Amino acid sequence: MDISIETLIEQSGAPVSLPEVFIQINKLTQNQNSTVADIARIAETDIGLSSRLLRIVNSPYYGFPSSINSIPRAIAIIGTQDLRDLALATTTIDLFANMHNKQNHIKQLWRQCLYCAVISKMLAEALGEQHTEQFFVSGLLHDIGRLILYQAAPEAGHQLLRQNHALDDDILAAEESLFGFSHTEVGSCLVRKWNLPDNIIEVTACHHTPEEAHQFPMETAIIYIANLIVGAIEREETLENILPSISTTLMETSKLTNGIINDVMLAAPGQFMEIHELLFPKNMAA
């Protein structure tokens, strides 16, 4: 396929920038002088976004003991960064819901992305990480390049999914052969255009080659392992099936243990169903 990454992104129908509301929320989150009131004021200008955020933080998935009835209250409880990451997750899903996503393979990819997000967050929680929504959104967006590739060229995308490559190298090589570049290149190009945080850029670029991640190696390793867990769950496999794909160095980088991974594998399906109902509109249900 003789086409540039930028042209392919345009042809896919993917937005070249994120909505202004999120852009402003992101800027304020990165500004040490901004206040909770500043961020809440911007979020509340988008009624749809603010209502979805409140629905999510009040859901059993989060399990807060009392009702959270305002955006300022939500920010006070979960923090500005986690609210920003939740806003990014819901915004991205809404944007792609407006694309032509009737193909089953696109729905399958969304399901896998959400599963990876849920598991990434669970692994981060098990490790006691402070900003677990950061891992959620990285897991959700890690394969956004595949969504772009397979949206722009649905027949080729369906062919790749049917081949079900067992090895990461196989997937990347097959995409290089069909498109001239891999989904990691496409994804990292798009999230750069969106001016997303560096951790998301690195995870998107290196989630198949976590040893190449230098700025956020732990997060990238966790998303890599979460991806393996998703595949194992869908194939009804156990921990023993994925351990050969996790090197000793990678396990040390992630700070995970066999026990944590096994516990997450067992609990993930239930948590996935809860968050799936919250985040995905009916027309994108898997």
C-alpha cells in the first residue's frame, strides 16, 4: 500500500485533534497554578462528558461509599490526573463511535482494547500505584493504530485478525508487508498529533517491544503483560501458557509476580463486563 501514515489516518476518518474541552482539561491538569474549580468549570461546559464522568465514578466499578454528585467533588476524590485520564477514555470512545465501526473486526479490536485497559488498571492497583487511571487509558489506547489501519483497510484488517499471529514479530511484519508500516507507528503518530502525554506515546510505540521503552518501562511492561493476559483469557488458557512470553527482565521491570498475574486473570472477566456497560454505547457493544 503506497500511502503515508498521515494520509491513512485522514482516510480512516479518525479525528486529527481531540475536542477543545479535553484539550483545555489537559492543559489545566498540567498547569500547577490551576485549581479544582478551573478544571471543573471546563468539564461542566460539556454536559455529556460531565454526566458520563459522574456515572462512572458513581458506579459499582469504583465502589465509593457515598454518592458523588458534582465534578468538583469527583476531582477532590479521584484527583485531577485521574479525572483527566477518565475524560480522555470516554472522549476517545465517543470519537471512534462516530466512525463507521459496523465491521465485526473493529468491534473485536475495541473489546480487546477495553479488556487490556481493565487488566492494566487491575495490575497497577495490585502494585499500589497511585494513578491507576493512567494505566487504564494507556491500555485502552495502546492498539489505536490497529483501529486506524483496519478502519482504513477493512479487508486487510480482517485478514490479519483471522491469521491470529501468535508472535508480536509476526503481527508487525504482516502489517509492514500489507501497509508499509505497523500499527505501532500509526498509533504513536496519532497520539502525538493529539498532544497526549509522553507515557501514552511510548506505550503506543513500544507495547510489542517493551524492552525499547526507556522513559516509562514499567508502564509499557504492564501493558505488554496485560495484552498477554487478554489473549489467554479469550483462549481459555492459564498463567502457565503466558509465562514463557514474559522474560525475567520484563517481570522485574513490571514489578509483578506470578500470584498477582494469576489473581488478575481470575477477576478480570467480571470487572470487564462492569466497565464495558459503562463506557461503550450500544452500537459498539462487543
